[in-house]
Amino acid sequence: MGFKLITKGTDNHLIRADVQASFGLNGGEFEAVLDRSGLNLNKNAIPNDTLPPFRPSGVRLGTPAMTTRGLKEEHMEQVAEWMIQAIKNRDDSVQIEALARQVSEFARGFPLPSDS
């Protein structure tokens, strides 16, 4: 979907992507857009990053928060699609709000495990 993966794949739970090269946004900008849409990840420096540490080129996505809730491989494609929609519509608050509602509704179908 256009993500330049630093990890060269998805062999484990940690995925790092160069969003500066992929979408022309630094990691902080990418993180902020996704936060507004109800998706969370962290800005993250990448190897040989040309941007400063507080405005890095990459992001880090961790899947444990999703798999703990019961999401499977088939759900990850939907999450990636929402990420792309958020980036494409980042300047359209109506679209971002609609996306956040979709994400929230989807997440309700995968509640956090209870402590009981």
C-alpha cells in the first residue's frame, strides 16, 4: 500500500516504516494524523535518518495491542487501509472524523481482555 518498510517485512510483531520516503510526512506528522483518526503508533527514528530525533522519518507499529484484542491477519489489511485513508484525507476534518467513527465501531467488536 505504499509503505517503505525498514524491517524488510513483517516477520515479527514490530514493523518500522519510513513514512518520509513513503508519503512525504515525517513520523510526528504521520503519528498526529493517525491519532486524529483513532489509530495509534509511535514516531521513530530509522537507520541513517536524515531528520532530527524529535522529528524522525519513521514510525513504529506494534501488533501486540491488536492481537491481544483478537485481531488476525485478515484485519491487518483493514487497519493498513485506514492508515492510507487517514494520510490521503489528512486535511479534511470531516473525512478524518468519519474514519475515527469507523475505527471506533470496529474496535468495539474487539474488546480489551478483562482482568477477571
